[in-house]
Amino acid sequence: MKNASNLIIVGFAIYIIMSGIDKFVYSIPNTIYIPVGILSVVFVCMGSFKRKRKNKKN
């Protein structure tokens, strides 16, 4: 269960940090912003699917 939680936390952290930098510090180009945003969504989805799969086994 801990790996699933870590993936979700990392996914949200990447997205929040990237959004904060884009909004307040420096405008991130779309060629970087979009792939990193997709990667963070993938981490969150992987974590939630792992959590659901482990709950079904128990």
C-alpha cells in the first residue's frame, strides 16, 4: 500500500510545484509543461489502480 501512496503523492507534488513555478516564477513552455503534466497524471492513476488492486486481493 505504501508504494501506491508514494506514487499518488509524487504525482500531485510534481503537478503542484510545476503549476506554482509556471504561475509565480517563470512561464514554462508548453513543450515541457504538457509532457510533465501527463506524467504526473499517470503517476496518480498508477497509484490509485495499485491501491484498488491490493484492496481486492485482501
